Amino acid sequence: MTVRSLHRTLEQELFALLRGASLECPVCGEFVLHEGPLVRCPECGLKAHGRFSSSQTSLEFDAQAG
């Protein structure tokens, strides 16, 4: 697997989270909580801020190594 293909996979996973199509944290695999435009994992602390729309995409990603 190349770095480019890994990046695309992670990007697709994050956009699926923001669309509400996925409920699984890409970091630890636990269920995430959707709180408006915020997606939060109570297990590992992952936070993804933003909304996915067809006209414009904005994403802020916060994670803290444990």
C-alpha cells in the first residue's frame, strides 16, 4: 500500500464520518458521537469538526496521541 492510497482511504473514511454514513472511529474502532457538526470519539478523544457538503468541504481534525 502506498502513502497516496492510504491517504485516500483515510480521507474517504473521515468524509463518511462527517456525512453520518459511518459510526466507527478511524483511530480506535469504537463508536463515535455525532454532535451537530462535531464528531467525537469518547474512547480515544478524536474530534473532527466540519460539515460535508457537495458545494464546499471544510474539515478540522484534532487528535492527541495517548
